[in-house]
Amino acid sequence: MKKQKIANYLKTGILFLGMILVLNSCQKEELSLVDTTVNNLEKVKKMYAAQFNKSAFTRITSEPLWEKANVHFSEDGQYIEIPYREVKQKDLEKSTSMSLDHLVASVNSSGEVELNIVHYFAQDIKNTNPNFEQLNYYDTDTFHGFITKYDLNKNVIAVNRFINGIKTQGNFTIKDKKKNDLLSRANEDCLLVSESITTEYCMFWYNPDNFDEVEIIICNTDTQTITYEDCSGSSGGGGGGGTTTISIEDRYQINDSNLKPCMSKILDSIKKLSTGVSSIIQKFSGNTNIGFNWVLKDGTTINGGPGQTTGYDKSTNLVTSTFNTQAYSNASELSWARTIMHESVHAYIMASFGVDYISSKNSFADFFSDYRKEKYPNLNDAQHAEFVRNYVNDIKASLKEYGNKKGYNLTDEFYTDMAWGGLTHWSKRDSSGNVLTDSSGNPIMEMTPWFQTTFSNTNDRNRVLNTNAIELTKKDMNGTTKTPKGQDAGC
């Protein structure tokens, strides 16, 4: 006889903290069970963090949706089930099946909390119309497909097939593809069912003031196949399979509502690039919890330069870049495009450490080592050293694609020189690390060591400096008026 469900789809006790206590004794009993589960949920989180083998479950790349935890009941007692993602309507429209993973916490026969991963492969969803919000391990009255139970190291505990809610007598296993010799004949006595999971990873820019205007930066797909095999001859039903499409979106908030229209226009063009900046953005998404939220605005910079980026604000999860268009009204669009790209890298580094300091120490090992050992006088200089190590070529590639799309026919040398803008000089300091100033109190600037090392020839250095000066001010380093290669930005 099938197990009878005692309570269905009961939300976690977190949602019940504000409930008025009902005097009915049965309801009192349920509330006490929920309270116990609330306490257990914190225990589950700690156990999961310590025991979950990420390398084994390659398709699970996110944390369980703890706020979606549900308390369910079976004949063996209560258990908690937490989905890893919500099913989206657009995914259902693209799929013939749906694949889901849930974390299940139950109490075993020894009275200990035990964690398992349950994988649901719901077949023929167009006809069976499963309710994914109420899906749980001990309620299979209408489920059609496969349910696989794993431990946290991905060892298979059980594989069961259900046909319209009825558990079949088959003895299914997960077929090991490594043992599948393509030259051998398939065993005609075995029933094979294939589950195909295609994951679409897309990155987006969006403006929080207009959520409908979402622009795709880049999309990649990854397909995994799980094959269920039954050679017992008692599985019942046919083979078949199904395809699941899962859309995963990384969204990067860019608020440019306080930029001048001329700068917003340049930013819009940068968003649509596919090289260089795309590579930088992929570095942004290396940590899925990055929370890269970037505000761009027009205003005066502290050092008087064309752009600056302030530290990450943990209270708002924002990092802010300011662009001094008032002081550089002659700058070409190529110069401003490069400045926006340059500041985006500053924003990324700051956001990385602001959101996940521990992981960022590993992601930016050289940068962190420099900063910890005080190799460079300040954070900005340490970040510029990181630019030279990892980002100059990305900026060059971005700017070159930008220029090509705008109709420019310029050399690689020009774009390389432009990518070095902002990296050529820093404040000169005395032996104690104090900034030296001129008679007017302005910092005395000197060439950075990495600029001198990369461009060892004086003529090459002068070319880089003049190229950037002309694009920024329409004058070379000697103050002589020159015509920039980029068009006037109109700022």
C-alpha cells in the first residue's frame, strides 16, 4: 500500500514564527514539529557546507534555495526538502522533460540527521503536467519518470521509475558512460532511457531603472546525458527519454542614469561587444555570487583624471565609477570607451573583495600578496599592477572591436597603446613613502616600473603617451594641437 501523506506542502517554520497559535491539539503537535524543523534547518546548512562534494555534482553549481525549504511528512516522520532552483515557464516551453535536484534532510533509524541529493527526471511533461512546486520524495502519486537518490558524494542509493504514479518493478541503474564501448553491441535484453540536460548560461547587463531592457552579453550551452539501464526484463513500459532545457542567468546591474547621454551611448556600444570585454565579463562571472552592481555617473574626480572608481559599498552592494567629462570635453569616443573599460576592471576587483573576501584572495593571489606586503603605496597602484598582469590585452581587444564596429581602420599598435592609458604614471614618493608635490601642491608624477619594463624603448614610450594625450585632450605631450583618430564624443 502506498504511503499516505500526513501533511502536504507545509512551509518551513520560518514562515510560521508570526502565526497565531491554534488551540487544536493536532495543530499544536504539527507546530511543535515545525519548530523542531526550524532548529534542524540551521543544522542542515552547517552539515551541507561541511559534507557536500561539489566536484562530484558538476551540474549543481548553486546553493540550495534555503528560503524555499518545505517540511513534509512520511510514515517514517518529518523531513525537509529544499530545491536548488525554481522551474521557469520559458524552460518548460523548450523542454519535453524536466530535471530537478533537491536536497533532502531526514532522520535515519539511528536518530541522526541524514542528507541526500534527490534527482527528479520528470518525463512527458506536456501530457503529465507535474506540479514542481509540490514535488517531494515521499509523494509520488502522479509522478511520471525517474527519481534517483544519492549521498553527498554522489554514490547512488536508489533509482526508481514511476509510470503515472505507479512504481515499476524494474531494477534500474545509472549506466556508466566510461564503460560504454561504442564498438560493442547493445544488450537487447536491457531497457535504456536517456535523459538529456541542456543548460544555457547567459550573462546580461541591465539597467535597474528599466528592467525590460535586458541585453544579452554572451550565452554558452552545456549538455549532459544520464542513461538509465534495466536488464532485469521487468521494468514495464517502453524506453524513450526526454530533453530538459535549463536557463541560468547571471545579471550584472549597470546603472547609468546619471551619465551624460554621450557616455551612455558609448556604454551601450560596449555592452554589445563579443571579444575582450566579453572575456572580462566572464572573469566577473567566475564567482556566481559576485553581485557585480556598478553605478556610473558624471562628476568631478578626486585626482582630476578622466575617471575614478570608489570602494565597494556592502550596504548597497554597489561600486561607483565617476567620469569627469567636464574637464575633458575634447576627449574622443575612443578615449572615453577605453576609460569606461578601464574603470570596469577597477569595479570588478573592488566588488570581488567586497562580496567574497576569502575567495578573492585566491582569485587574485598576486594582487593580494602585493597588497598584504605593501609592495605598492596604495590600493589603486596595486590594482594597476593587476591590470598589467591580466587585463591590458582584454581592454585592447575590446577597444579594437569597438573601433572596428564604428568604422575605424586602425593598427593593433594604436589599440595596444590606448589600452595602457592610466597605467603609465604614478605619484612619485620619497624613501618614507610620502607623495612628493610641486610648488602648487600637485603630485609629481613618474613612470611606473611596468610601463618602463614593457616599453623599454624611449620612442615607444613617447608614442604611447602622445597617443593617449591626443585622444584625451587633442594635444600631444608638448602641448601641440593634434587631430585624434577617434571622433569627438560630444561630451
